[in-house]
Amino acid sequence: MVDPTHTEAWRALQAHYDEVRDMHMRDLFDEDPARAGRLSSTLGDLLFDYSKNRVTDRSVSLLVELAEECGVRDWIERMFAGDAINATEGRAVLHTALRNRGDRPVMVHDVDVMPDVRRVLEQMRRFAEAVRDGSRAGHTGRAITDVVNIGIGGSDLGPFMVTEALRPYWKEGLRAHFVSNVDGTHLSEVLREVRAETTLFIVASKTFTTQETLTNARSARQWLVERLGSEDAVAKHFVALSTNREAVTAFGIDPDNMFELWDWVGGRYSLWSAIGLSIACVLGMEHFEDLLAGAYEVDEHFRTAPLRENIPVLMALLGVWYGDFFGATSHAVLPYDQYLHRFPAYLQQADMESNGKRTSREGEVVAYGTGPIVWGEPGTNGQHAFFQLLHQGTHLVPCDFIVPAQSQNPLGQHHDILVANCIAQAEALMRGKTEEEARDELRRSGASKDQVVLLAPHKAFPGNRPSNTFMLEKLTPRTLGRLIALYEHKIFVQGVIWNIYSFDQWGVELGKQLAKVVLPELTGQLGEHDSSTQQLIEYYRLHRESVS
Ligand code: G6Q
């Protein structure tokens, strides 16, 4: 266990920060034409350009030393080896086993988990193929046209993001829907779009105890039985993805219609498991396996590449550099691909639920910054919204630009325009515009002296704002698999350096506990609360509609 601030590398980085904080990236590029080539890495067709960061070669070396002193190499080994590194829950962390395409065994408590992983993949393949070819039909014999995934958090965000990202691979005539929110509006809106006879509900819940998911699943079940007029219909229209056979059976789903996962699969790392069944159904198993294969390539890279060339490690170290030395508190993810519109939301959970922690592995409150606030929107929309703050605001927000070279929907000049904007934004953030340049520009455009004085300070950009750019040939199952796995491992490395446990999520419990207390009070006996909580409950009791 290492407090990162007690390492030699941290102290050296602190001194080094004083040397580099006023350097401008514009000068670093001007002085060194080979900078981009040196500060870039490739993996398959992926180009990771991290040269637009406020680092010198020495910064990178010191950051890598930090990773070494914090034992990153050893932690990587331990994760892949199935050690119980999720210590507060006493579990191994093995999403990498789910996409292990090699023949390496993966041992948990001396048992190789790979035969089970392959068995469930095979079960998913048979099921997905049968749904797709119509042989796994609904209660009345009609083929399935709509798959509705009912799940929340890790049992929703991953499959939803992936199916959206890979829409061009959907089978014609088969649509995916996702219901997560317990707000009845979410389920109602989806049910308006589908027909009971041809709809398959996938109840995705690792624990099968989640209030939102079970509430949605019960209402969906009732809707189906009412429409098809028979309880028997449930067997043909409901399947479950879970670790909890008993609860699945108690809910009324035949265990034969259950796809298993295991406690060593974390919810927010579970899209590679049976939780990905909706992906396999709409995309086909071969595309789901391509997704796994892309992630596996990254796993192999992460396990074997030297830290200095290891892309997730570099991504992680740059985040630590800005968060803990430059004081950045957030990180923007900006995919220039409309299909990736849920990617920032997906990463929000992956990152913030993993590293939004303040307690060290020794149980102490840490004295340094940990996980950032992750946010973002697809470009170019963001440019017309929050980019103002990125360019001229008072916060330093490191950005990730993600852009494929080929569009899934080539249309006139659209893609060139999209890519030009992406590249130009990263350049503008880095380069900026001095007040002198702004004045020159104004003069050339014929502005009066007064206008020049008035406007130049507002038209100047400080620049020196860091970004990474990820360029890929095309967004495919394989390249998406790579991208997701890169971020997963980045998050892991940061957790190791910050000396926190990245794979639990105790911070989501208190609200759930209190909701259990408040729920009966909305209609029954009122308990003791602070005056604000009391007032809100009373307001609701006065105005609520009674539902039959
Ligand atoms: C993820 C979290 C959380 C979880 C949901 C759904 O890492 O644990 O988001 O995925 O709470 O849980 P179930 O799958 O058990 O319903």
C-alpha cells in the first residue's frame, strides 16, 4: 500500500511542476517538430496522440516512475491473476476473463473460470441466433421484433451505449430498447412502441434485488400477461441475466431462461458478460465476439507493454498529472461520432463510481484529489454549447477527442467537416490566440482603434489547454471494444495510484437505505426527519395522485 504523495516520484513531480507550469505547448511544438511522433502510440488502427499535453519527456518519465513506485505493474498482474483485489467486497475483478480469447486459464479459488465463461457465451450464441432466425418465437408463434432490456446502472449503461454505438450492425426488423428509470414514464414510453406478441424482455440484474429493475420487470410482466391473456406467455417473453438463481425463480422466470454471471464481474464492467445479451441479439454473436476481441487486444497490450508505451497507463498518468498537480477537477470526453452519444454517460459511471472515493485502502481520508468529474457530449454539438468554457473559462478541463476517419453514413462533405472541426478544436485549445494576434486580426478586418481596444481582450484565447486525440479508422465492434477497454484500464491504474478501491461502490448505499424509510411514509405513518425532508414529504402527501 503506497500513499502516492509519499513517493519520490511525487516529490520530484512537484518540483518539476514548478518548472513546467508556465511553459506553453505552442512553444514546445515550435521547438520540437518531432513532438507528435514521439508522444503518440498506436494499437491496431488506433492512433493515440497525447502530444497536446503540458508535458515534456521528463514529465512522462517521472509520471511513469510514479506508476512504478505505486506498484502498477504488480496490481495489473494481480487483477489478471484473479486475486481478490476488490477487497471490501472480497472479490476478484475479472472482466478480462470474459473476453479472454486465448487459451490461458483464469483461476479463482483454484478453479479455472474459463469453461463457465465459454459455456455462457455458447448459451448466448444459441439464444441470440434463435431469436434472430425466428425459431425462438413468442407465445403466439410470431418472431421477436423488439428486445427490451430492463436493467439499471451497470446492467443498462454498457449494453445501451454499445447498441447505440453499433446501430449500423443491427439486424433489420429487430430493435433494441432500454428501460432503466423507475419513473413509470420510461417503461410506458417503450411499451407504446412495441407489441406484446413480438417483444422479448431481458431482465438484467446481477443481484436481482434492485428496486428499479424489479419494479419495471413486474409492470412489464403484468402488461404482457394482460395482453396475451396467459401466465404461460412469460416463459417465452422473459429471460433473466443474473447471479441469483433463487430470486430469478421467485420472480417467475424459469432458470432455463437465465444466463449466468458471477460475483467477480463488477456491474459497470459487465457488458462483456451475459449482461451483453441484448447486444448479441440485435448485433449477432459474431459482432459481440468482435467486441470482445477488440477488448482482448487491449488487455494483452495492457498486460505486456512497458509502462512508458502502455496506452491506458499513459491516459491514467496524464489524468493524475492534471488532477493532482494542476488542480483540474473534471475531464471532458468528446466523441466526434453521433453513434457514440452515450459514451460520455457510460464513462461517467465507469469512472466516477470507480474512483469517486475519498478513503484510502488503509481506511484513511486521503489528502489529495482522486477521480474527476467526467462529462461530455458528441462534437460538433458541444462546440455550440460548452466549448466556450473550455477555451476561455477559468477552469482547466483536459479533453479527450475521439474521431473515426470513416463515417458509417458517408454523406457529401459531412465527414470532412466533422473531422476538420475535431482536429481544429484540439489545435485551438492547445495554441490559443494571443491578444497581439487578436489585435492584428481586428485591425486587418477594419476595426476602429476603440474597437480594437474594446474587443482584443475578449477575442484572445490563453491556449495551453490539454487534450488527447483518439483516431480510429472506423467505429466497428472491434474498435469500440478497444476503446472501452482502454478507459476501463485507465480507471484501474488511477485507482491503484490513488491508493483507493476502485471496484466497490458504497457511496450509492445511503440514499437507497433512506429511500426505503421514506417510501412507506409517503402514504402511511410519518417518521422523524429534519424540517426540509419533512416538508418535502408533506408536500408530496398533499399533492400526490392515488393510483389504483
Ligand atoms: C455498478 C454498480 C451498479 C449496478 C446497478 C444494478 O458497478 O454496481 O450500477 O450495476 O445497481 O445492479 P444489478 O445488476 O444488481 O441490478
